[in-house]
Amino acid sequence: MPDVKRKILWSVLVTGTALASLSATPARADDPAAPPPAATSAAPPATPAAAPAADLMARGEYIATAGDCVACHTAPGGKPFAGGLRITTPMGDVVSTNITPDPDHGIGKYTEEDFEKAVRHGLRRDGSRLYPAMPYVSYSGMTDDDVKAMYAWFMHGVKPVAVTPPVTELNFPANLRITMAVWNLVAGSVAPETGDSATYDKMRRGKYLANALEHCGTCHTPRNMMLSEKEDSYLAGAPLLGWYAPNITSSKTSGIGNWSEDDLVAYLKTGHVAGLSQAAGPMGEAVEHSTSHLTDDDMHALAAYILQVPAKEDEAEHGPREAFGQALDVPDIRSGELTRIDKLDEMTGPHIYDANCAACHGGNGAGTSDHYAPSLFHNSVVGSAHPDDLIMTVLNGVDRTAGGLHAYMPGFDHGSDVQRLSNTEVAALVNYVTATFGSGDHGVTPDQVEKMRKQLPKTP
Ligand code: HEC
Ligand code: HEC
Ligand code: HEC
């Protein structure tokens, strides 16, 4: 089962750095430091009225799917929306909360007004601030109608679960929820969109989907010193707990400017476009839980909008990521004298590749003929100047179900059930793969691999 922990949160960074500078805040415990409860929390709980109209419920469910609420609000193996996912941050773990309609453990006592404040403004029902692990800055662009529909669905369409996840305990000063008010001032929020989002024209709908719901920029836009998304580098690529969410602006060398609308739609629908790209890690999960469930019209609107985002160049990239490489003209590196390698640490890149990858990706790197295991040349992950996603794929593997296809590649980390590769081996392998099929040897070191290994979700 895909471990949603991999769904990466920029909050991680937010709590790590932005808050470190806020230590002037008086040292008080978490909740006592919060402002007094807002008036709304005294209001009686929403009375479970008659079930809302079916179309309102359907819309609410669709908006919640597009917003990918389930990704963060579900623990690995846990009940949907019951919370408990630990989001590792340098200041401690932020634990997502139960947002099922259970009155005691979940958000059953939230009125529509309370819900709106949480989703669009990051305010909890008791008036305290939510950590920005909850992407309310993106959701602040949602229309009133969509928040309303989503509220109706959460209250009546989601099964209540009577479980309270562990309480978030961060280190000072991030444990002071009040410091979030400062972050919020800096990060700001956007004005909600107006009108009926279902009637927007294609480009406006695409923009709404990309920003207010799917929050693509949460992962793909780099952040400034205060870790807010840099407006002038929208979708220009950003590191993400070991992974790298690539530049997806319309640049033809650094971005996805050579992709057609149909390419991008296929990617969002299945996570796989032969000869171009696949979605592993956090992107695989976004595809599995969210984008693959959009209507065709919405996928096209989203793709059309993304593909016209102004180009932003990345100096590190010297050519389209997906254009590098060709099939290796050495069908069998073992030809000639048979050698036996007793000391695994003496294995070179080609040996490690041959022993661990060639069975699926082919000795020549061409993949399987049905593209189930993709070719490693003409592959944006291998051609990228940022080797991060290749390293993470080798450690973590791929496990994604979307568009009726289960894409599975084993990981080679310590928990691997096939073969554990050391840091030295992974570094040698990755350098060999990028030199042979991609944009060159990036000189990945064992230390770099160790750092990335540490970012992997901990296996229980
Ligand atoms: C990227 C991860 C992430 C996504 C996506 C996400 N949330 Fe959250 N949400 C969190 C975390 C973490 C918290 C708890 C934050 C805290 O304790 O300060 C939270 C808190 C909340 C709360 C406050 C509940 C309470 O009383 O503690 C509500 C309501 C909520 N989320 C609703 C939603 C809805 C609706 C969506 C989808 C539109 C959504 N969230 C998507 C991470 C996420
Ligand atoms: C949770 C973080 C996250 C979110 C949200 C996210 N992405 Fe990604 N995206 C990534 C990562 C990480 C990769 C690299 C995946 C890999 O290595 O296979 C990626 C890869 C991609 C690629 C492939 C680029 C290439 O050159 O191969 C495209 C296209 C893309 N994302 C589009 C989107 C769009 C559009 C959205 C919003 C609908 C989105 N992403 C939302 C993290 C994210
Ligand atoms: C059991 C078969 C199998 C083995 C062994 C295997 N792979 Fe894969 N690989 C796959 C499949 C299946 C995918 C996923 C294709 C998709 O996403 O649709 C994949 C995806 C990839 C990707 C693209 C991932 C991304 O981020 O988008 C790379 C790069 C890759 N493999 C490299 C390797 C390397 C290097 C090795 C050796 C350490 C290896 N693979 C071993 C089957 C395999």
C-alpha cells in the first residue's frame, strides 16, 4: 500500500527555518499560547439536518478529491480522513487531524463557518492557528460555493471515525501555535475566486484547479527566505524532502514546453507517458488520489493552463530532460571472460545495473516492449540535471495505481525485499545510469545518497 507519508509537505521546511527566527515569542505551552476561543466555538454544533441534495454532495466529493484532502488526512493503513499521518519536520512531527464528522474525535461540531475558517484561513474551531502543513494558503482561493459543497459532503458523505490521532508536539518555538500568525502575515493568502467555478471558461477553470484545489505550486514552486512560494518563479521547480518537483513551466529546455496538452492529460490520468515521463513518489500519489479522478474536461483545462505558464529557465538544465540518451549498444556487459564478484563493494556501476535493473529495464535500457518498465533514455527523470528523483526512485521504488494500471518497481533501500544497495552502490549506479542514458555523470556521492535515504518514510 502506498505510504502517504511520502506525500511531501513544505511545512516541513516552514517549521524548520521560518520559525527558528521567531524565538522572541514568549515561551508558553502550545494551547495556552493560543488566542482565546473564537466566538464561533461557543455556537451550537451543526444540527444534522436532512441530507443535502445529491448534486451538492457530488460536487463536494469532487472538490475534496481535487483538493486531495485524503492524502494528508489518512494514516498509512488507516481509515479515510481519520487523520494520524505523521509529517516529519525538523521541529518534530505534525500529525494530521481527524476530519470525519465524528463530534468528539473529528470535525462533527464544526459549523459551516468554522469549516470555512479552517480550510481558507488556517483557523481551528477553538480559534488557534493551524500549522501550515495544512495548505490553507492555496485553499484560500476556493469559491464560497465549493467550500459549502465540500462541507455538506464531509458532514453527510464521510463516515465518522471515533479515533483521536496523537497530538502534535513540536519543539520550541514551533510548538507555539501563535507563531503561525506571524507566518501567516508573511505568507498571506489570496482572495477567493468568485461565481460558480463549474461555469468558468477553460483557462479560468484550469487556473482554479491548479491553484485553489490541486495546489501544484505547493510542491513545484520554490520558496523564499520565509518559505512562502516565490511568485516570480511559479512552478519553476523545487526540492521536496529528497525528491525534486521539476520545473513544469513552458520552458522548452528546463520545463515541459515540448509536451502537448494530450501528453500532460495522459500523465495526470495515468502517471505514465512512454518515452517522456512517469510519476513516482509524491507525484505518483497526487496522480493516484487526485488528478486521475478529474473529468476529462477538467484534466484538459488543467493541462492547458499549466502549459501556458511563462517559461522560467533553470541554468542547470542544458536540454529537454526527456530528449537525452539512446539504447546502449552493448547488449551484454558480461560477454567475454566470466567474472565472479565476491566483494559486492567492488561492483562497478554497470555490474550493479546489470544485476538489479536490467531484468526489467533491459540491458540496453530500452525497458519492456509494452513500456510497463519504462525506457531509461528519453526519460525525464534520468535526463534531468537534478539526480534527486532517480536516487529516490532507486531507494523507494514505484507503487502507483492509476488509470487502471498498477505500476510497481521494488525499492532498493534497507527495507527492500529484493536487494539492499549501499550508499556507495547507489551512487555508482546512478552515475552510471545518468552517464549512459541521461544528461551525464552528476558525480553523486555516497553522502548525498545517505542524506536522501534519511528522508524516506520510516518503515514501522
Ligand atoms: C498537505 C497536507 C494536507 C492536505 C492536502 C489537507 N490537509 Fe487539512 N490539515 C493538515 C494538517 C497537518 C492539519 C493539522 C494541523 C495542525 O494541527 O495545526 C490539518 C487540519 C485540518 C482541519 C482542522 C481540523 C481540526 O480541528 O484540527 C480541517 C478542517 C482540515 N484540515 C480540512 C482539510 C480539507 C477539507 C482538505 C482538502 C480540501 C485538507 N484539509 C487538506 C494537512 C493537510
Ligand atoms: C506533493 C507534491 C506534488 C504536487 C502536489 C504536485 N507535484 Fe508534480 N511532481 C512532484 C514530484 C516530486 C515530481 C517528480 C516525480 C518523479 O520523479 O517521478 C513531479 C513531477 C511532475 C511532472 C513531470 C515533469 C517531468 O519533466 O517529467 C509533471 C508534468 C507534474 N509533476 C505536474 C504537476 C501538476 C500539473 C500538479 C498539480 C495538478 C502537480 N504536479 C502537483 C511533486 C508534486
Ligand atoms: C521488477 C522490475 C523493475 C526493476 C528490477 C527495476 N525497475 Fe525501474 N521501473 C519499473 C517500473 C514498473 C517502473 C514504473 C513505470 C511507471 O511509472 O509507469 C519503473 C520506473 C523507473 C524509473 C522512473 C521513475 C520516476 O521517477 O519517474 C527509473 C528512473 C527506474 N525505474 C530506474 C531503475 C533502476 C536504476 C533500477 C535498478 C536499481 C530499476 N529501475 C529496477 C520496473 C523495474
